[in-house]
Amino acid sequence: MRRTPEQACAEIMNRLRKVLTIPVLSIEAGGSVPLGTYVGNPDIDIFILTKTIRGTMRDLGIFFPHGRVKQGELDIWYVPDMYGYEVDFVVLDPDHIKIQTLDHTKYYMEIMTDELRDGIRYWKRFFKRINMYGAEMGGVTGICITRLAELYPDKQELIQTLIDNLFNKEFIVEDPTLPGRDLLASMVKQKRWNLAYLSTVYGYNAEQYPDIDLEYFFDHYMRVYVVRRIKKMGTDREYQFVAKCIRKAWGEVRHRIQHFNAGMIYDTIFVPKDIYIGITVTPKELPDKKIIAIPSDKISDKAFEQIKAGYPNVKRESGFVTFTKKAPFQSVIKEFEKHLYNRLYELYIDVDRA
């Protein structure tokens, strides 16, 4: 019979206490499993507080040899399968700032109710469904969702407050254990724009939002690319690299067509072996040429002469300097794709259109 996450967590902690040879201060479960707020098949997070990090990591490698070091800012021994669950053994100095994860667990253990637990699960399913869950993917963290559910028990109030403040720099979702810390900070600008776009179609009715899956990608994006993953890097580092490649590639294209009002939206989906990138650029094709108009007071006499030397039909009239600019290329999507491939090839070998 398969163990529940809670049973598996308890057995793993008991086993740890028996095998570790290095003295530790405590072994504690953190995250959604001890709170019962997980959805689906959760990861199990076990924190080992110790002043002897290197020795503890060595012990973990000896007693759980089918695991590996997880890349990132923390010392984590990752085991892909223990009793059917992925396990992160987080080896932590008790003075480390990430001790807050355990503070969060303690805080919510004290105030948790069935109603709050149901609300947390509801919103976790929602953000997973729209591909905006998890800091490693630039989305909303579990603790941020937990805090939102605590602050806004009314579902419409929660989503309306979040959407209305996506780009409000004064709005934060404050950490209950560290005043001033914004739990929403992990949500990157691209994810905020994607949520803002969805809200223009579906408003504040979370039930109506679509599943952002591969079918959605192929239906809604101009191009979809697939990249073979390098899993040893870790999801967070892969996401950061791929997102940087997309932004840099678009920056190189946009710089050359800054007067053509071009735009780009994108999203990524990570599956066990691949990363899918959905891209839409506007316009897809550029006109052969465009008349550019710049307010005269923005152009110095020297700049005006430079424009005259470089472009045909330069005029200064009606408060504007106008000139004709020829498009540097026709297909925006092809030019972007070329730059995207060049960027991704710095790390990945297998990149193609899906």
C-alpha cells in the first residue's frame, strides 16, 4: 500500500535520525506536507539544521546514494524517489535567512483551519493550471499563495486584488514572519503580463481561466519551440537561462526596428525531458518602409543634420521631424528565431520548432 505524503515524511525523518553520524540541531519537515496544503504528488522538504554542513552532506550521499546535489543557493541533497515522492534534504545553518521556511510552517500550523486549507489548495491548483506556479519558473510561490488565501478568504477579492496590483510597485504580499518582505517578488514581469492578458478575456472569474498547457501553446502562440533539457542544471537555472535567451534575442531584434512598434509575448512549459517555448511577435512582417515622426524639440540641430545624411525625405514641419526609414528585414519572426537559436545554442544542442 502506497504511503501518504505525511506517512512518507515521518518515515524518512525517522530513518534520518538513525543514520546521520554528524550531530545536528534538529530535523524538521517544511512546506506543504506538514500543513496538508499540497495538491497532486508533492515534493517532501526536510530541513536538517546543523553547523556542520559539509559532513552532513557527506552522510546524505553515503546513506542515500541514488540522490545528487541540487544546484542552487542552498545545500540540498535531492533524492528523486523515496516511497514514491521526490525529496529535498535541505542542510541549513540555523542562522541562514532561509530558516524562514520553517518559520512559515510553524506560523501556519498555529492558525490553519479546514477553510484556509481548502482555499490554499484551490489557488495552488489555479496557478498550476495557468502555468504560473513556482519561483523556479518565475511564478507565484506556495507560501505567497498561502498568504494570499489567508488575507483574502473571498475568492473574487483575492484574484481582483492581485490582478489590479500586478504592476503596482507599492503593493506587496507581506511575509507574516518577516515584515516588509514581499512574497510576490518571485513573479517575474513576463508572468504578470500573461496574467494581465488573461484577465482582459476572463476578468476576475478564476473558474473560467483556461489550462495553459501544450494544446494552449499550439493554439495561441505564433511559434512553439522545443529544447531538450539538461536536468542536472536544475529547473530554476534552466528557466533563468532560457528566459534570458528569449529577452536578449528580442532585445537585439527590437533595437533594429524600434520605430516599427514591434512587440513580443512568450511563455515556457517545462516537462520532464523538454522545455517548450511559445512565442508571438507583432507585427509578423514589416512594411518595406515607414515614415517616422519625432517631435522637433527632441532633435538638436546636429542630430537633424545626421538624420538628413542618413535618411531620404527628411523634413522639419508642423513641430515634427519626419523621415522615411527602410525596414532592415521583412520577417520579424524569422529574424527573432535566428537570434533565439544563436542564444540557446550557447548551452543547448537540441533546439527546434515543435
